[in-house]
Amino acid sequence: MKQGTPSTLTDIAAAGRRAEHHAPFIRAAVPTDSWNLAVEHLAEGRLTLLDLWGEAGAVHIALLDEEAGEAAVASLECPDGRYPSVGRRHPPAIRLERAAADLFGLVPQDTPDPRAWLDHGQWGFVHPLGTRMPAAASPYHFLPAEGGSLHQIAVGPVHAGIIEPGHFRFTASGETIVRLEERLGYTHKGIEGLMAGAGIDRAAGLAGRTSGDSTVAYAFAFARAAEAALGIAVPPRAAWLRALMAELERLANHLGDIGAVCNDAAFPLMLAHCGVLRERVLRASDAAFGHRLMRDRIVPGGTAADLAEDGAAAIRALLANIRARFPALVRLYDNTASLQDRTVGTGRLSTALARQYGAGGYVGRASGRRFDARRAFACPPYDELAFDVPVLAEGDVNARVWIRIREVEQSLSLIEQILRGLPAGPVRADVTASDGPREGAATREGVATREGMAIVEGFRGDVLVWLRIAATGLVERCRLRDPSWFQWPLLEAAIEGNIVADFPLCNKSFNCSYSGCDL
């Protein structure tokens, strides 16, 4: 947060005790009154919730002042394991509170929803990252719906093909959906527990496996958080290569999604053509960086590999191919009446809900929320590149497709600019603390711990990573927040009033991550 900037965030942090080594944003341990003030600002729309997470004896909220373009973290000590619920006044926090309760045993007082989220009663104990206690499975009760002639449809958690597991409970009146409730947690992998005590490089690898289709975005965010904590400057060439990988990942996923949405609207021709283009992006990524998904290529300090000798030529050929073929696909989508009949007006998400939940990516921008971390928290080279942030107001499936189309066009332009401006030089700076429990950069200055936070724009929206590094150079606590935490509840809202047969179409237009929310 900029020093001296008057904002609601300043008021909240001023009453607390600032963490001395938390970069680049302020983190303050606040009293209960300031915590409640933050909740009030969230409830009244003056602030946006970026994340809520816990640890033993404390709970944290990351807050965004969109008007001022500032972010900060407020921390509340809760030695008795209880704290005033944020979700009681601000519903976007509810699932985050449920996850913190499952992992740490932190109890949000007066919460509207005390049910478990990640814990399905199969661990044999509760609170794995807090005080472990034996526990047995208990039944899970879905929320009720009232009205005549209602029936329920249970879908999942096992789905066809390679779709990740998740349970969807529909309450319908005939074919019209009255309520949808999701239950996730089936892909919980204990990634935050695995982070604790890991070296920086090991933790970076785990971060990149949070959600496989966003491996670049997560590695990017983790690396920037670690670099902020340790005060490491990344070589300019590495910064530009990171952006190149991020845009290639965005390009591949948007192309895949456009085809998949059309396929769920019974138009598989678009899936076939978009699938060919996505495959070519993956092959070019492999030629450029040695891995189709570019996994483990972004690391703290820079990148693990330079652009291959023939990598730039492969990417330029890719761009030429997409520019030649993609406009015809856009016209095909726009001029197919049967396809438009399925996508236009279906699954509308209101602007008010998108803003309340801080929806990022194509979900938020298709409903009028103009937020992009590349613009709001511009890091090199995005602060030097020219690009637009497309925004629509309709909030339906069609709008979410068009946002993807426009973002494909912007990514093509960004990739061309990056290749033209790519500077020479090294691709990685030394990260002393990554070697493990020995004296290193963090201890030489006599600092017990260092903390960093980063917000990076993934293809779904903003990915947040908060990191605490101990004096040993090992990770003490790491929080990874996927944009889907705020998008899954919005899918429940958008599907109400639509027919059951349109759920796959609406679901794919959101394309939320299961794994990213299951940690």
C-alpha cells in the first residue's frame, strides 16, 4: 500500500500493529473493533474481499480498495480459536471461513453456515493444521428449499471423462432450477500442510500444482510473493519471459474454453477447431520452454530455463496461424443462430453480485467489473505493454464467450510485443533462502521472519499467494487463493431460473477450478 494514501484501508491499519517485514503491501494486527470496521466496509461495498485464511491462533483478511487501487492485510489474533464472522455480513467470506474452520479449528462467531467444507469426515481427525483431534464422519445436510412440486437431482461427485470430482445438488420445479448447491473438497490434497517446513524451491513446485491448468499463474504468484518477502530483484529478461508464459497459458485455456462452451451448446464443430488451435499453443509452449504446460518453468528469482533457440520462431508461427484461422471461428460463432439461441440470455450474473463477490477474470468482466491484476498491480513488463481490458455488462454465457474472444486477441498482441521487446541477459537471480535450513539472506539481516504477498492475473482471474518465510529459509505458512473461491457461489446464483439442461453450458462458461478450491 502506498505510504500516506488516505483510504479506508489506512484507517483500518492505523489502529493495528504493522508487521515490519511484509511486502509490498501493509499487514497489520488489528483489534476487534478494526476487524469489525473492515467487515462493515466489506458489507457496504467500500472494500472488496481478496481472501480470508487462518493459522494457529490468528485469522487474516486481504482487502482491496478498488477506487484507490490499494490492498492490505488485516490480522486478528484469536487465542481462544474464535473470531467475529465476516460471512455474517459479507457472504463471499462464508466458504473461506468454513475452510479455515476445517483446517485450523478457528470458529467464526455467529456464522450463517457452520458446516464443514474441506473435511468430509474421512481424515480420522479434525483440524489437521491446528490441534488434531480424533473424529468420525457425520452426515452433510444440504440447504433446504421451500415450495410446491419441488424435486432434487443429485449429480456427481464422479463425472464423465476427466472432469474433476464435485457434487451438485439441484432443487427443481419441473425443468426450472430453483436452487443449486455445490459441495467440493473431493480433491483436497493437503497442499498448505505440505508447504509448511518446505524449502522455497520445493514450495514453488507445490504451488504450481494447485490447479493444473493454471500452473504458470500459481508459480508466477508464488515466485513474486517469495521475491517480495526476501527483497529479490528479478532480471528483466526473466520478467518478460514470465509474462510470455502467462499469456501463452491464457491463450491455450481461452481457446479450449470457447470450443468447450460451444460443444455444450450442441455445436461440436467449434470444439474441434478450437481444440486444434489450443494444441498448437501447447506444442509451441513445449518448443519454447520444454514443457507443454510450462510447469516448473517459473521459479523464485526468475525462470528455470531461457527461451529455446528456435522458441521465438515457433511462437511467431503459432501467432500467424491463429490470426489466420481464429477470425473465421469468431464469425462462425456469431452467425450460428442455433448456437446464439443457447448462449444469449442464459445464465445471467448481475453486475451487483459480480462486484459484491469481487469476481475476477471473464466472469467478472462479462458482468461489468473492470478488474485485471495486470493493470491494477502492474509488474514488469505489463507496466510497459499496451493492452485493453474488455468489459461487457450482459453477464450471460454469450458475454463470457465474447470476453474470452477479446482476451485471445489481446494475448496475441501482448505476445507479439513481448517477443519484440524481450531484453537480453540472465534469467535467474540467486535465492539464498531456497537452499533450506541454514543461514541465508533472511538471517543475515537479523530478521526472524519475512512475509510477502502477490496478486497475479491467471486466465480465470486473480490468483493470490501470501507467504511467510522463517529465519531458517523454510516456508512457515503459505496461502494460495484461486479466483474460483468467489466464482463457484456465483454459478449457483446465475443458474437459478434456468432449465436443468442448460447447467452444463452455464457451468462451462464459468469453468471454475475444483482443485484450486480444495487445496
